[in-house]
Amino acid sequence: MKAFIALPVVWVFLTLAVFFMAQRLHKRLGWAVTTPILVTILVLILFLSLFDIDFETYDNGGKFLSFFLGPSVVALGVLFYEKLDEIKSNLMPFCISVFVGGVSSILSLIFILLAFKAPEILIRSLAPKSVTTPIAIEVAKSVGGVPSITAGVVIAVGIFGNAFGIHILKLLGITSKTAIGTALGTASHGIGTARALEESKLAGVYSGLALCVNGLVTAITTPFIIEWWMG
Amino acid sequence: MLKSLSVIFLFLVVGEFVTYVFKIPIAGNIIGMVLIFLALKFKVIPLDMVKPASDKLLKYLVLFFVPYGVGLMVHFETIKEHWLSIGLAVLGSTILTLYLTAFLQEKLEKK
């Protein structure tokens, strides 16, 4: 049995099968907490813990899937180009809002964690928490964080933005649909953007664009902010 | 498909090379992402040269980071020990980001 579960195909198959079923479930229910990625991760962790299988064994197969994160991040550059091409006029105010929002996300997170005297490894892992998971993972790796902690928190941030973002913004007096979209995409990436799309088509477009711009902003600024602040 | 996949991997390799040679603290695939964005923007390469493979990769993007999420199980102790500071920092920072971005966008777009 030990030799069998060490085979990569076992874990590639299980991951594909669980993900497929999680997508099915999400299509039927459509709740923020049934986001396929969250369900898939929870089911797999539960399965591994239940059968007392360690993560290294799972990653024998898992690494074949995560390998494709490399070229997929490059593919995001293509998506960003297509998205930015959608809006030709008046991009400047939008870019300023996203830039300020994205950088303040990194700075405020570092500030609060330092105030709580949290260990440095957490600061390095969570600094890119607002951007789309693949970029956040790469940023965490390059600043010496733990990519798995990053992935978990980034997904949680997305679900929070999806479930409460709009209520919080309306409570604070924001009425513009485009402003709501921009904020959701900047603070809570793709999972937040899914909610913006439900609000209105326009909010969805701005949210998708904000996700792209903040992806670039965070990828480029985080290493320098961390280096400057933490040394 | 094969051509576009080769081009994407070319940008990935160039990105890794740039990071390696210049010792920049930014991951190679992020550099690759920025370079392919610039190459498209300045019409160095046409969109259909990369679109088939990039669309396929993006379609399954979520699947590729499942293993990182599962890796969270190794760090349960760290999370358990610091859950309050993690929770408050993430909550505070996310709400601030949401509000600041929306506030600026609302103010600036009216002008």
C-alpha cells in the first residue's frame, strides 16, 4: 500500500476528481463558501488527515499540477493585456485608485502584524494577500514567505470580499458601481470579482481590470517594500 | 496550440533568466508575465500567437494551485498559534483597501 500511495498518478487523479465534483456542487448551490477551490482543498486535507497520509506523499502527484502555475502566471500577462485593451479612455484615475489601494493593502498588513508582534515569516507570507492566488504564491516565494499559508489566506480574503465587500462599502457610503467593482477587484481578486459581476456588468469589468492592475502593482512593489521595511 | 505554448514557455525561460542574471528579488514567471504583457502592448508579438495556449492554461489555473492550498495542513500549528493577529490584520487591511480604493475611484471618476 505504501508503494501504491507513493505513485504520483494516485494524487493527480484524486485532485482532478475532487475538483470536478466541487465544481458540480458549486454550480448547484452557488454560495461564496462553496467556491470550488476551497471545497477541493478542504476535502483533500480531510482525506489525507483521515488516512494519516503526509503532505509529502500527496505532493508526489501534486507537484505535477503546481508545475503548471509557472506558465499560467505568464498567461495572466496575456489576459491583462486583453482586459486593459477593453477600456481605452480615462485609465489614469482608475490606475491611481488601484495603485494606492494595492500598496496600502501591503503596508497596512505589515503595520498591523508588526503591532501584534507576529513572526516575520507571517508578514512575508501575507503581504501579497489581496492579489490573485498564483501571483500571491510567487510573490510569497520571492520574499521568503510560506506559499501554502499565502494560498490559504488569499482564498479566505477572496471569500470575505465576495460575501461582505459590497455591504461594507455601501455602509461606508460608497454608491458608484464602478467604484464598488474597482474596490472588490483590488482587495479580493477573482473571488471578489465574481460577486462584482453579479452586482452589474460594469462593476464586473472594473473589478476584473482592477484585479489585473493590482496583480502587476503587488508583484512589482512587494519585494521592494519588504526589503525596505524588514531589511 | 503548440506554437503558442512554446512562446509562453519562451517568456517563462527568459523571465527566469532575467531574474537569474540580474538577481532581481522578483520571481521569474512574474518577469515573464510583465514581458509578455509589454510585448503585446508594443505589438512585438500578435495576440493570436499566444492566445490558444494562454486561454487553456487560464481555464485550469485554479486547479494548479490546489497543491499549495493542501500544503496548508503542514502549517496548522502556526495558524493556530497566531490566528487572532492573522485574522485582525487581514480583516483590517482588507476593509481599509476596499474603502480607500472605492473612495478614490468615486472621487476621481467624477472629475
